[in-house]
Amino acid sequence: MPGVKHPEKFPWRFRVRDVRFFFDRPIRLNDIQFREKLDAFRGRENLYNWSWFVQATSKVTKHDFEILTGQQRLERI
């Protein structure tokens, strides 16, 4: 596989079509009021530490997905 250093560690590959980027309206996790609206941060003692959320892959609820992808406006939450 071109561009992959250790292809034996990553045997899966697939084509991606219709890729879209949304750089014009970024979602900023550095806002504590924003994080309070996400299910992923409910029940967490330290809302100021959000690095765990972006440093690993994890499942998100439908609610969080809609917020993080801009499908749901925060004014309605």
C-alpha cells in the first residue's frame, strides 16, 4: 500500500467517495458551555480536561454526533 509504513498492521483499506470538508464553520471543543451539552461529558468531574475526547477513537451518541457535525444547532439544545 503506498503511503502506509507498516501495511501488515493495517490490512483493511477502502475507497472513500464524495468527501466533504467543513472548515468554514469549525466545532470548537475549547468552550466549556459547548462541552456541557455533549453526552460524552455528562457525569465527568473535570469538564476542563477535554483532550481525552480527541486523542482516541470512541463511540458517540446520535445526539453528540448531530452537534459535532453541525446538524443540530446549540440554540435548540
